[in-house]
Amino acid sequence: MDAEPERIEYEEFDAAALMRDFPPRWYHPNKQQVYGIACPAGFAPQGRLGYSRWRAVLPPARFDPHAAVARTLARESPFDYEPLDAVPAAVEWHVNFADPELFVAYGSGLLAQDEMQVAEHPVLGSLREALVAQSRATVTVDDEGATPVLITGAERRCRIATDPDAALGRPAGLYGNQFARGTPDTIRKATARLDPPTVTHLIAMAAIPGGEGEYTPLEIAYTLSTAYSGFRAAVLESARVFGARPVVVHTGFWGCGAFGGNRILMTLVQILAAQAAGVDTLVFHTLSGHGTRAWDQACALVSGVLRPSPPPTTVALCERIATLGLTWGMSDGN
């Protein structure tokens, strides 16, 4: 029998009680201002938040190059949280490019992908505070390896524009470390409250940080295991919580910012992981034409590393990917 990721923790929270009893802690005034816009006095959180943590496993060797590429599509944008019209009634998940310590910097002046998701979904800050208060594990990696975290039912209560726009006071944008430099007026103009809020399901998984030189088979195997387990857990949770519906995962250049990952390698691995996990559609948010070209290269390589025939084992696949000579990049400082 194929190994499946093991659910090692699960809890369901009432969102209103969670935010009342464990309010998020915002340490930077710009984050406080965003929260004030997103959650004005008297706001009422709705619904229930599902939290689960999963033990990662290597995927079974069931890789199909045609199916892997056919199931992925590119969107030249950041996450917009818009449903995929081509797959009606799907359960849609968004990857959180997590730190090994779940949501660790959410209250700071940083606004990289992880922190931005918490700012827009403030109940995630309350979730971290509750786990800390209960002396629970607040990790996506432990001593035994990767432990992706899944969260269902998080209300997205605002939208933050981070693109450069000199007319609105953000000539260098607001992403990453730029956010802390924004004036109160700039932050106000960049933040739009969503009323009613939308609901997001998240896969929080941490990439390996800061390697050097060419990727080794071991690094590739760890990355493939993490991505497969997060995606497979989403397929399993979708069936359990929502029934028999298609599963869509939205992702992007996971681990390619502060952690210095290679865009082509991290794209290739996620395409393979999604197909092996049984994800119906992988939506890859490439941000720009430059990003789309990296996605195109990864799609071409998926076919290349699996032909003339797929390797008989996942370990052999990782060894074959390593022969591509893809190298680590540099941290972008965010």
C-alpha cells in the first residue's frame, strides 16, 4: 500500500471565540492600521477554523509527465483568491510559503508572502496565539522532518496592494521590507476591507532554506516529500470535509524569496508533487512574464526527466532531477 501523509494533530475552532480569546498581536503600527481597516470595532468573525498538522512522506512513484503538465496552468499575477472558473464547485487551496515556525513574524513590519496572508486573514494570528498559549507545537518542521499545516475556513477580511504605484505613495511597492517604510496614508490607500469577507483554505509548508551550489538528490527528495504531503493532505481533507469535489491548489515560487530557492526546480517539483497527490488542477501564479518563462522551462523539464520512461522509484527520480544541475539562488532579503 502506498504511504500516505499522517495527520498528527487536528482541532476545530470557533472563529469568533478564537479571535476574542486570543486576539492577534500586531507589533508594528502599519500592521495595526491594516487590522483596524480589516476588522473595525464591532466586526463579527464567522465560521469555524479547521487546523491540522501532517507528517510528510515520500510520494509513490506514480509520475506521468503528460498528466503532470496537463494539470497545471499559469496565471501571470500574485494570489488574487479568485475561484477557477474552469473547475466549478472545486475546493480551492492556497499555499502559504511558511517559515519552519508557523506565522512567526506575522506581527512585525515585514510583509512577505507569509506575513501578507496573515494580515489579510487575521484569524491566522489568533490561531498562532492560541497554539502558543496552549504550549502546542507551532511548527511546519520538527526534528523528524516536514510537517505541513492545513487550515480551512480562514476569513480573508482585506486586500493589500503591494505593487509599485508612485501616485499612491508606494514607488517601490509595499512588499517585504518596504511595508514597514510606508506612511500611514500610504497604508490606508493600499488596504481595502472585504465586506463580506471571502473564505480561504491554506497549506502552510516550509521549503529548505539557504543551500549552495547544485541541488543534491537528498535536497530534492525532501522538497518533493514536503510538497507532495501538503498537496496530498489537501486532497484527503477536501474529501473528508467537503465531499467528492475537484481539488485546486494555488501556488507560486515557494521558497524562492528569502530562502533562495531555484525557481525552475521549485516549480518542477510542485508540478510533479501535485500530479502524484491527485490534485485536479495546480494554478501557478507566476507574477510576471519572467516568472512565466521559468514555469514554461519547468513544464518542459518535467517531460524531460520522466522520459523515455519514468524512474521506477521516487529516489531514482530525485537522482535524475539532480543531473539537471539546477543551482540554488540567493535570498532576496524578504
